[in-house]
Amino acid sequence: MYPLTYLDILEEDLVLLNQEEPKNTSRVNLHEKYKDKFLVNPTLNRSLISFQANKSEPIYRWFKYKEGFSSKFVKYILNKFKKAGSNQVVLDPFSGIGTTITSAMELGYNSIGIELLPPAILATEARILTNRINIQEFHTYLSEIKQLNFNDKSVSKKYFFKHLTITKGAFPDETEIGIAVMNKFVETKISNQDIQTLIRFAVSSILEDVSFTRKDGQYLRWDHRSNRNLKADFNKGIIFPFRDRLIQKLTDIITDIQSTPQKESSNTYTLINGSSLFELHNIDNEYVDLVITSPPYCNRYDYTRTYALELAYNGIDDNSIKQLRQTLLSATVENKSKFINLQDFYECIGKKEVFESLVSNFKENDALNEALRSLNYHRNILNNKNIPIMVANYFFEMNLIIAELARILKKGGKIIMVNDNVRYNGDEIQVDLILSEFASKLGLKTDVIWILERGKGNSSQQMGVHGRQELRKCVYVWTK
Ligand SMILES: C[S@@+](CC[C@H](N)C(=O)[O-])C[C@H]1O[C@@H](n2cnc3c(N)ncnc32)[C@H](O)[C@@H]1O
């Protein structure tokens, strides 16, 4: 009998717990088992495995996706694990704005990306199509855009930005009109699909700059000049006029395309707008040579709030944003268990036994169980009672993902995963080691866990309480 939800697992543990705080034994043992795998890799600095290094890279700099890693990082990995042979396939099951996909294509690989957020898909498409865009035609459109009346108050309501509840009031009135003028222009004047995509992407990528909001950790932070700011003390600095910012962005795009040689490429790519939990099953056994990825971290970060403006612009409404939030890999306290859905899905595709063995794999991970029991024991003093369930959901889903990656990887193929450990109430969750344990049960050997020279605290508040313990920021390398 499966537990209905992770709550059952945890409550079962609560009984077992008998009100005693769990010891640290399994977690210490796990650390002991893997301690020789840790290696500080001085090449992998913070800038390289974050978006930072992209800021000076033509084309990669267009859309600030703070959760992304850099093209230089992907190329470093591809060069390091290069092997002979053509038509090799690189996969990123959490492809974000497609850094892995396009970097791999640049180096001659075929690539596959899976991603759920429409604005991230749009950013990936925009970068891919730069190789085939007619730059002359794009120039002509830019000249026409410069002539547009961005204050045209007669523009039809149907072209206005469709706000979500959480984005209402995000733009000054003149920007609302400017966006509508641009939407009308794209819909009625541009027939070339690629140019439409590129211009829509340009608008999507400047929304934060022209709004009263700033992406700030978990939520959008509202400037005091908006009508929504409750605390009325935050000043985000310049709120750019829409027309200026758009023209600047389009000019940057043209400059970057012109400065980057367009090359004929026979490489293929597949970009899937869906969830890896369900889409990886469509990939054949032993099809992929290399996986380079960074899943969401187990840190309560909510992409649907941070990217609310871009999601709304890309057609997500109040209903679909809720659904999207639940479809993303569980990493927020709002995520409900996907257990039943996944169970049904595996049954439906004839993989009931696989699912059962993955449930066992999950339950037999001693260090994870200990960490969950410890979180559960401290549930009342955690700043949210759903944290233990969120952590359980996260690992359960990652276990399924790793199993699928192990299946579709060629023998000798590698998985390179960027992820951070996290801390709740002073307990470090050994994300790197727990996932490596899952991997080892699934036929993957941990070659190395590269660690960055300096970790980071979970929050300044926790640092105060728990001292300056550093959390591992890691890149794991697993081989099949
Ligand atoms: C850490 S980011 C990866 C960023 C990427 N490396 C880049 O450079 O852009 C994790 C990504 O996973 C995506 N994601 C979350 N759950 C997913 C799921 N179930 N299937 C596919 N993608 C998912 C998020 O939307 C986010 O873009």
C-alpha cells in the first residue's frame, strides 16, 4: 500500500519518533561515505555557475534570468567531457532560458530542452532563431517602430496587457499604452514569424525595467510610486520609459546578431514546453550522451511570482498560473503532492513496477528519512509547517527525474548537475549527497562533487542564529 500523501509518510514517522529528536547518525554516515568525492574546483567560480558571466556575452545577455548558469560554464563542461563521434545529444530537463541548448549547438551537438515557463521558452527560441534571422528585414521593422506613436490613446483595449491579480498596477499608464501600441504593431504589421518572436521577446525582457516592480528574492517588490506599495519606502531607481527601453533592447539585439557570425548548422534541437516529470518518458533508452542541468533548488523559490509580469505577457492568466505553480518541481510550501498523479501516470504508461521500486528507493534513503524526521520534529518552530512536506516532495520528484535520466543516458554518459544545499532551522539538508545516493541506486556512479570555494548562508537571519556555517554550492558529476 502506498501512502496517500507524504503527510502519511511523515505522520508515520511522527509516531515512530515517539517525540524524540532524531539523531544525526545517518547523515554523518552519508557524509563519511562521500567525503572523498568532494573537490574544490577553482575554475567553477560563482560568476560562471550563475547568470553573472552571461552579462558580458553577446546574445546570452539579453534576458536577465538570475536562476540560470552561464554559457561559459556549459562550454567548459562540454570541452571537459568531450568524446569522439558525431550527432551527440545533450539534454537539459530544466532548460530555463536554454543556456545548455544553444551553447551545445554552438559546439556542434544536437540538443533537447524541457522547460515549463513560457517566457523562458520564448527567450530560448529568440536565441535559437538568431542564426537564421533576416537582419535587413529586422532593421526595417526597427525603423518603423521608431516612427510609432507610443502615446496613441485610441489603441483598442484588446491589445492591452492582460494583468494577473498580482501584477495589476505594475506599469505607469503611458507604459500600458506603449505596450498596447507595440502588441498591435506585432499582430497587425509583422508577417515574419521569427521577427514577431524576436520583438515579443524584446518586450518580454524589458518588462521589469519599465515597471514599478523589482524581482527581489521570493516576490516582486513594489516601488513607492506605484499604487500598491504598502510600506511606501522602496525606491527601485529609474523606471524607464517603454519606448526608449524597447528601442535600446532591439538595438542591442541587432548589434549582437551582427557581431556574431551566423553559421549554417546541421545540428538539431528539440524544445519541449512541459514538465520533465512527464516528458522524459518520451525519450528513447540510451539516447542521450550528456545531461547538463540545474534543477530548481529546494529553497522555497517561486518562479511564478518572480516572473509574474513575463508570464502575464506570455498569456498566463490567474487560473493557469495556479496550475503552473503546481506543475513545477515541488520547491515551495504551496506545492501539493504530485504522488497520486505520478502514480496514475506510471500505471498508464505500463511502468507500475518502476514506480513501486522508486517509492522504495525513496523510503530507503536513510539520511533523507532522518532529515525529514528532524524537520518534522521541529515543525512547530519552522517558519512554515509545510517545509517537511515540501522537502519530501522535492526529493521524491527528483528521484523520478534521476531515474529517467539514468534510463535515457548512454553507457558511459554523464550527468552534470548544479544545485545548492539548503538549511532549515539550522539543519543542513545534504541535497548533493541524498541525490547522489538516489543516483547510485539507479546505476549512476558519483565521480566527483565539485564544490565552490565559498558557500552561502541560507538567510542572514539564520546566520545570526546558527552561526556562519557555509552551505555547499555544488556541481555533481555522475556517470552511467
Ligand atoms: C535553476 S533553473 C535552470 C536555468 C537554466 N540552467 C538556465 O541557464 O536558464 C530551473 C528551471 O527549471 C524549470 N522547471 C521547474 N520545474 C520543472 C519541470 N517539472 N519540468 C521542466 N522544467 C521545470 C524552472 O522553470 C526553471 O526555469
